[in-house]
Amino acid sequence: MSALLTKAKKALGECFIMGFEGTELSDETSAFISQASIGGVIIFAKNYQNPNQVADLCEQIQDCRRELPLWISVDHEGGRVQRFQEGFTLIPEARDIADKDSPKLIYSISEMVALELRTVGINVNFTPVADVDSNPANPIIGRRAFGSDEETVSKMVSSWVRGHVTNGVQACVKHFPGHGDTTVDSHLALARVDTDLETLREREFKPFLKAFKAGCRWVMTAHVLNPNLDEKVPATLSHHTLIDILRTELRYTGIIVSDDLEMQAITDHYGAEDAPRLALEAGCDLLIYRSEPAARHAYTALVRALDAGTLSPERVIDAAERSYALKNEFLIPYEKPNREQIRSFVGRAENQELVRL
């Protein structure tokens, strides 16, 4: 086995963000995270009971680390997408906050959200939604977006990003190249849009660009097919969208993370064996799987692809090294959750007052 292939196999686990069952790690899950050097996990409502429990869980997760801490992520937007509720401050929907037309308020709420999450051990929040809610028939974005025009969304997204990154939590803008002008929920089917490239540049891309300028180092892809960008595959699997547009034209240098690869937009069309390889080849650095069995299956499929020569070891190494670099910049030294800070800060009255719009 060549040294390059050996290095790629060692780095492969770093390319995964994995979900799991339960409110604590099983021995089997801990072993897989450690042995495969999995790069990070995503926590859902099913894994959550209260702030102290999730802090214990985050410590368990970090005990699985080899050299660098894991990314511990969550979808904690507010409104209908907030995984931690009991004990945490309940965040209004993005549109409700944006309706106050105050970037200062957006920053203050984002700062509070980041500090609550960081206090229990979370270091990545898959927010803000940078989509422009341009289609009233959209079944999945709606009031999760800050607005229906580019200027409002750009202004609010950049303030939200600053509130997170200046307080120790990575913000992740989503869903590139834009999920606002769809009529299909990509959890259930492959969404298609026909927005032309010039409109995308003037409307959809600008909030992402403002987020990058504000310090955002993570962007999530959309499982959306736009034939004006790629006639064959959705953005998550499109080299042209992620490399030619996002990396080259928009000059983005941070992490590209896939949306959940267990969504039916992907599984119904591209298969559990091929989808992770196609996503990496397209330019995704990290792959999200909401369940451990699917993550294990994809990991094994990618090991086989490396052995068969159908997946470039250089691509795997490049993806992993982008994650390593950001971890060295933001997660070192690792700090355990502080129980006194949890008691004094998470869900406190001042936080509740801040979000009373």
C-alpha cells in the first residue's frame, strides 16, 4: 500500500459528521469514533435531556478524540429548528427577529445563543439560514430565512455570524447556492430550481459573500438541482457549483459541509454507496450522516473506493486537512464544559428578556 493511500485512509474519518442514538455514547459508538478518527458529531433533540446532561455527553464525545478535539455540532436556529429546548433560552424564528430591523439585536441574540452552546461544549452551530425566501410556496425555508430580499438577509446574516464567531462557536451558513426559491422539501425529494446565474449572483450569492466577509468559515450545501449550474446533479454533488463557483468565483476558502446525506433528495437518486464519493469528489470536505449505521456504511464504501482507485486519496487528504487546520485554529486548547457557568448562564432571566420581542 502506498504512503499516500495509507495517509488518506487515516484521514478519512475526519470527513464525517455523524449522528447517533441515545443520551450518552454506547461503547460501540465510542469505539467507532475513536478507531475511525471520526471528525465530528451532530446532536439532535433525541440526544438531549437538559443542559448538564448534554455537557456530560459532549465530554464523553471529546474523550474519544485522538489528537484534535471533535467538531460537536447542532441545528440551533430558533423557532421550529431548535434541538435544545428545556433549560435553554427559546429563540424566536429568524424572520421574527429580523422584523425588528436591528442588526445590533441580531448580534446580541446570536452572541447569547453562541455562549449558551459553548458553555455546554458545542462548537459548531448550523446557522444562520442565508437563503432568500423568494418563493412563497417554499415548504422548508419560509420564516427560517431572515427575509425575502437580499439586502435584509445579507445584513442580518452577517450580524449573526459575527455574534457566533466572536464568542467561540463556528457559524455555518446554509444552503448554498440557495434553497429559497424551491417548492420541494429536500428531506423528501430532489428539489429543482431554474433561477439563472445572473439572478443567483445578484440575489442568492450575496448573503453568503457577506457571511464570509464577517468571518464565517463553514458553508452547507443544498440538495437542489439547478440546470443553469449543473444539468445532472444537485449542488452537493456538483464540482462546478462547489469548485468553479463557490471556491473559484466567490473565493471561499473555508469548510464545505454537505447537508444530511440521508435525505431522500440524495438517497432516492444516488445511492448509499456512490453518494459519499460523489460529494467528496464534488468538493465537500465534511459529510453529514444523521445516523450511525449510515455513517458506518458510507465510511466502509469510501475505504473500498480508495482501495479500488475510484476515489482520489489526495481529495480525502485535502478535505481532512482543511478540517484539521480549522480545529488547530479554534479548538486548541480544548476546554471542558464548566458546570458553574452552565448554572449561572444557560437559560438565565437576562437571556429570556433579550428574546422577548
